[in-house]
Amino acid sequence: MTVPYTRLGRTGLKVSRLCLGTMNFGPQTREADSFAIMDKALELGINFFDTANVYGWKLGEGVTEQIVGRWLAQGGRRENIVLATKVYGRMGEGPNDQRLSAYHIRRAVEDSLRRLKTDHIDLYQMHHVDRETPLEEIWQAFEQLVQQGKVLYVGSSNFAGWQLAHAQGLASARHFLGLVSEQSLYNLAERAIELEVIPAARALGIGIIPWSPLARGALAGDIHAKSGRRGSELTQKFIEKHLDRIERYEAYSAELGEKPADLALAWLLHNPAVTAPIIGPRTLEQLEGSLRALEIELTPETLKTLDEIWPGPGGEAPEAYAW
């Protein structure tokens, strides 16, 4: 099947309903296999690729961006994808080699462009809130990048609802488009953003891009497997804490005749606030398997059962807690 497309937030830009996350490229997936995954994703119609300058986890090297850049350098690919990367994390030993000062943003974007072997970034995302840098400074830096043609759209990641509203209000006052997307932790088991972030994003025309849609592998099925991120201490603690719910969820998935991972992705795709969950395949098989989620239709009964297994915060604020 061919992956469908949707608009990124309130923009006219069309992106695939699944976003290819590249965080595994380098640390867990060899370059040749990473190239094969990106080739296949493009063939399937996935045009939304997400990375970050810190991925690869070697200080200042941008390992994953370099892999994506070498893939793009083969030609015939750059204009067929919407390329997203991020800025904030530490990229050097100096005091200004991280966060969102205008100084760091200017240096970080040039480094990312060089590693990615491109002259522009389609979606440049703030990887985290910077509580030390004034938003006026941040917006001025991004405005300059847009004017220079080095960045087309700006997004955020890990912002609270009020921070989205604050940032967008200042952008509007500067007659700047501002935020078009918010990349948030969101999955069946971790639904806190339903309180404030999703309502704010919906009101402001900001598309939600869920990261960790499978709860770091805990919702991927076979909870006893130790491969990939499921083998991490964080995921193992999560599984131990939610073992009863995970077992119920896996049993219900089997009852529906679906894989737990596919059902988890389908649940996210069912939410109109969601633009595209980020899938992070380590293999071609995992990539191709993700497409099943696009075909699953969730009935009201299925949604009710999933809410019973994985209850959310009770709706949107303030109704969820005020009355």
C-alpha cells in the first residue's frame, strides 16, 4: 500500500502519516542498512524524515545526520522528502554549545546543513524548552534563518501547552508564522499531553508528532524480548511497573488479530490532532510491518476497551480535574 498524506499543522505542506525516525541509525543500525530503510521508506511513500543533531550520541559529531547526509548525496532524494532535524542538545564542550541562544542556533544550523549535505532544512525543531533564553531572541534567530532560506518551517519538541501558547503569541506579534508542529511523548501508556498540549496545539493549528509511540518498545509485543530499546533499563522498569496492563493489552491485541505495535500506532493515527507518529525501525521488516497500522479501523468498542486498559488523564483540562 501507499502511505497517505496530511497537512503539517495549519500549513499547506503535505507529509506522510508516518514519520521515519532515524535515531537508531548509527548506534543500532549500520549505515548500509540505514540506507536500505530510507530507500524503502521513500518507495512506500513515506516522505517525512526526522533526525536531530545529537543523534548518534558522540559529542559534536552528529553521527545520524551524517548518515542521512550521505544518503541524500546519492542524488534524486532531497526534493522528495520533508527533512526535519532539531537543535538544543550539547554539541561541544563550550558554554554556548547547547540550548537555544541565537549564538548557538546560528552555529548549529550551519553544522546540520553541512552534515546533511543540503542547503535548507524543511522543519527545524527546538528539541526542548530553553528556560534561560528569551523567546524574543529565539524567534529573531529563526526569522533570520527563514529569511535566508536555510529553514522553511519551525517546530518545537517537549513543550508544555502554555509554552506553545506563549511562543505562538510572541511569534504572531512579530508577524511570524511561528510553530507549525510539536513533537511530544505520546502513546497509549503515556497520555499526559491530552490534558493541555493537544488542546493548545489544536487551537493554534500546531500538528502533533508523537515520539516513542510504542513506549520505548514496551507496546511492541513480546514483553519478554530484550532486543533493541526493550532491553534498556528504562524500558524494563516501565514493563515491570505496567506488567498487568501490558499483558492485558497484548491479549486484547491477539483477540483482535492485530500485533500490539500496529494497534498502538493505529490508536495514535485515529486522533485528528496527530499528524504522524515517529516510527524508528531498526530493520526493513519493522518498517514494512508499520504500514498495517494505516489499515486498522478502530470501532467505538475497541477504543473503549483500550481506554479501560490504558486510561488517560480523564480528558482535557480543566474538566479532567476541576469537576
